Amino acid sequence: MIEIIYDLSVLEGSCYIEILPDIYKGECWNSSSIFFTEDNFGYILPAIATRSLITLLSMK
């Protein structure tokens, strides 16, 4: 199961992928973000990449 981390206080170190549901404001570790470990993000990356490719191809 893929774990989504919502609580900044449980993060240890810096090996996380941050998804910010807003415009980037030059800061990391935002309280409105969700976080994935690198391993967990690797499981969903193919779906994101496939969707991005489909969107790119439909723009032609």
C-alpha cells in the first residue's frame, strides 16, 4: 500500500517527494503539501508519466 504523509512532524531527513497543491512560493516542506517516500513515489510515477504523455500527445 502506498503511504501518503500529511503530517510534517513525522518526516525524518529529506528523502521525500513533496506535492504542493498550490503555486510554488520558493519554500519547501509546506503544511498544505502531501509527501511520499522515494520508494512509494516510484510506484505512482508510471501513472503520472503515462498521463503526462497522453496529455502531451493530445496537444499536437
